[in-house]
Amino acid sequence: MRQNPARRTALLDAAIEVLAREGSRGLTLRAVDTEAGVPGGTASNYFSNRAELLRQILTRTHERLTPDPTELASTMQAPPSHKLVVTLLHQLVGRMRADRSSHLAMLELRLEATRRPELQADLTRTFSAILEDNIGWHLDAGLPGDRTTVVLLYLAMLGLIVDDLTVPELLSPHPFDDLLTELVARTLPPAAP
């Protein structure tokens, strides 16, 4: 059967919404059809089974969360500095808040992977590649810090994002701008005088 790439993307976007809202147990091919507003059985024409759907959701969330190249190029015109890293982290949080569903879906995929070894392997490969890409990009851009610095920023931002998504009031007493500025100041090596 011939498949329409735009319809596949719409189905995956619907699946992300279902996964974010209903969790892994609510993610069925029928629920995806309903969310996408397509005839019953449409999703089963695009995804052979639920495991295939989960793999493709992983890919689609990565696509949705990747920064806009034009915006990133504009940001990167600033000289490499602590301030630029703070700006990049602010943009990351902005993307997370603008596409909350993709981040929640990623959290659900992480939880589902604890029960599905094949998904665990997919997540490990994908996240390892993303982390390595981020490390390479950070170093190639001449931003302050080394590989370990980028891993520490990744871990800190992951925790911040999880809390912002799941218990946002936890961090409300702490000014967000101050948190990011301090995170960078305490993680990156001191700025050159």
C-alpha cells in the first residue's frame, strides 16, 4: 500500500499527544486514529505494531525538538561565552515549554523502555547519539567547557525540565533566570579575564 508522508507525520503527532496525555497504556492505534481524526484502521496501515509506533514516535519527537537552524544560526553569531550558553539554555527551555507534549512523550518513552528491552536499546542508541552530537557541537562552537561540562549541563537541564514538566511549582520560588545563570557559572570553567 502506498503511504502518504504527511499523513504519517500527522499520525505521529497525534500519537505524541496521546502518549503525553494518556501515558503509555492509553497509546493504542485506535486512540491515534481518533486523535488524528482519521478513519479507524488508518494507523495500522502505517505502523505494523505498537513497538514500531513507539520507535517512530522517538524519531518524531527528536525532529520536533530540534532547534530551528535559522534561529540557532542567529543566536550563534554572538561570541562564545558563558552568556551565550545561558541564552542557549533559555532557548532549550522555551522549546520545551512550546512543545510540552513532545517532552512528556519522551518521559513516557523512558518509562516504557524500562519494560521493553528493544525500546531500551533504541532509546540508548538515540540518546547516546544526541548527547555525542551536543558534545561535538558545543566543542566545535568554541563554547567554554569540555566533554564533561556538556554532560553535566545535559544532566542538570534534564532534571530541570522533568521538574518543570511534572511539578512546576517546585521551582517557582527560584527565579528561573537566576537558576540558569548560576548553573552555567558553577558548571563552566571561569571566564577568561
